[in-house]
Amino acid sequence: MPDYNLVADVGATNARFALTQADVPDLLDIKILPCADYPSLEAAVSAYLSSTNATGLISKACIAIAGTVHLPQFSLANNHWRVNKAKVDGALGVQALWVNDFTAQAWAMSKIATADLCLVKQGQAVAKGNRLVMGPGTGIGVAGLVAHDHGWLPVMGEGGHVGFAPTNKLQVQVLEYMWGKYEHVSTERLLSGSGMMDLYHAVAHIKSMPPSLSSPADILQQAQLASPDELAYQALRTFCEMLGNAVANEALAFGAVGGVYLTGGILPRMQQFLLSSDFIQSFTNKGRTSTYLQQIPIYLCIAEQPGLNGAVIALDHESRRHNVTA
């Protein structure tokens, strides 16, 4: 019987799984399991393995997950799971490599094919310059890529939890509205799937417009119709403007002269809306550093499974590192 490697990309909404075989990078038996359908990550792992007849055949595993992976147990910020790494390893039958989900996204961007990128903003990338990987899904992730030998290494942080910084009167009013709900208003509180409803209601409150939509999916759909819902449209335009500023802040922090790579589950679903919005203007509107930012190219990842592919790269990197030090 063949041995398999298992890779997982676990977010707050869905857990994605796939298998690979030695020296074959292709993803096999990709399945997407809704987190809400399972009481724990180990239950989802067991269900996936049973569905693929791979129970007992896993030789290596990499779990990319939106959590504090350096701890033996941790809770996910946006769903009900309390992850016990030992229990998950027990379900796998091997000790997994655990990485942050956006570490996997960064690994994926280190080897992304041109065909899987959409140019958002032109620029002149520095060949070995630092890169920024950032994007909204259920939450918002931020990571850097720095050149190392002949490749790249991810640099992780918690950039999605920095304080939200408004840049105009409307955004100040949004922040004031959010202060009425939260002690700390982070970027993620507004620029994510989990935050989009708050932004929608904030804009409704400020403009005295009655909110009628009840999910981020509804906002995305209604804002992009030929005759859009006006409140959804204004909320999503504000989302793009805020995102441009937030991405610029992180690009400055990382010194991302090698380029910005936008990932996550939301932006590919609003690609044309993003391109026609004030995102680029907001990104470059930084006073004395505007010229610096104007030189940075921005790409949108449109690959189907960047998280899983990044987990494959992370597992391969870890194996090579152990082989060198052995």
C-alpha cells in the first residue's frame, strides 16, 4: 500500500484537506469540510481519512491553521473549535508539522505561477526585495517573505490585529461606531468576512440607510449587480478604500519593495469590483512615502488552493531542513 502525506488548510469556516505522494506535488483527493459540521479538528481529520481510505497510511502531515500553532492547545478566533494538537496527531497517526495558515499562504506565494496571479497595480519590483502577503478571509492574514539563499522564507506576525487607522471623515465615523461595540477596533474587525457585517451596519448608521442584508455573501452579491443595492455598494467601496490603506501600512512596515500579494477567500470573489475601486489610490495616498508605494506592484492570487499548496511547500522545506541537519 502506498504511503501518503496529508496537508490541511484550516480556517474558521472550512477545513480543506488533500493527500500527496512522495516527490509528486499534485494534490489528490481534495475535500472541503465545513467546520460547523464537526465538533473538533480531530473529528474532521478522521472523517477525511475515512472518506479517502487513507487511515493508517499517512507518513507525514502539515496542518496550516488560523491559530497560535506554537501552543499545545489553542482556540480559533472565529469558530467553536478548541484544538488539541496531540489529539489531532493521534487521529493522523503521525506528529504533524503545524504552521499558521498565513505562513502557508506565504509559502504558496513564494512559488506562485504567473498564470495564477492577476495584476492589480503595476510597479517595479526589486528582485530580492521583501514581499508582503496579505488578504481577507473569515479573518485577515498578514505575512512577509524574505529572500533566503535561492528561495524565500515566511515571516509571520499578527498584523490583522493592529489598530484600525481611518483616513477620512467617513472612516473616522466608522471607527466611532465600532468603539461603541468593541474596546479595541483592529483591522480585522472591519476588513474581513467576520467584520464585513459590522462595516455594513456602520455605513448604514452613518448614512441613515436601512440595512436589509444579513450575510457577507449577500453584501458581495448585491454590491456587484448591474443595479446594485446602494448600501451594499457603498459598504464594499468603503471596504476597498480601507483595505488599500491597511495594505499600504503593512507594505511600509515590511519594506515590501519586492511586491504585494493579495490572497484570501474574499477578493477573488470581487475581483472586478476591487480593480475599479479606489483601492490603488488609497494604497498610494501616503504623503511623503507615496512615491515609495507607487513603485510597488500588487498582485491578486486567483489560484484555487493556495493554502494546501503552501502546506506542501512547508512540509518539503521542513523535510529538507532535517535532511541537512541530520
